Amino acid sequence: MKSILVLSASFLLITSTLHTAQAADSAEASAASISGEINPKKEAPKLEMWEGKLEKLDAATSDFVVGGKEFKTGRRAIKVLVDGLEKTLAELKIGDVVRVAYYPRKEGACIAKKIHKGEAPSAAIITK
């Protein structure tokens, strides 16, 4: 009987300790959130440009290298323009001079949005 009382008392003590610790963590998280430490205001990603020769094109992943910089397409298709006309990535050839609109990532990756070859107004590649 004494062992049941001891176990019950131990269970209550552990439960109340865990509840107090969770409440303290929750209070700290709320205070940090209010001060902007946990959820800082995110800036919209900035579109950047890169120009160079197409050096590598991976048909399986649609990743490519232009002027020494590696670009990934992510999980979405990118817009490809050749002389202002919409084409596919497969229609580009190694050695083509292209311009790439991309989003740089903190980890160093470049996520391509558009790739343009040929004559067209430079503003055409930047528009969404």
C-alpha cells in the first residue's frame, strides 16, 4: 500500500514539474514572439540577373550552369524565352549566351525563374 502511495506522489510531482516547465517555455516563447525574435518580418525575395554562356544542362532535373553559376529550377517549370518567343529548356544548346532571372538563397543555391536567349527588351525577363 505504501508503494502505491509513493508511486502516486511521485507521479503527481513529476506531472506538476513538467506542466510548470511547459508553462515557462510557453511564456518565454510568447515574449520572444511579441518582441519579434522568433518570427521576424520576412522580406520578399529579390530577383537578380546573371548573364553568360550555358555550360551544362541536366535534362533529368532541369538544373543548369551559366557562366560558372549553378541554377536549380526547384519543383516548378521556368519560363524560357528565345528571341521573345516561349520555348522549352531542351531547345537551348550548350554555348548559347543567355540571361537568367533568379532568386538567390542563403545556402548558396540559385533558384531560376526565367531564362532568356536572343533579342528582346531587357525588361521582359524581369516581369513576373
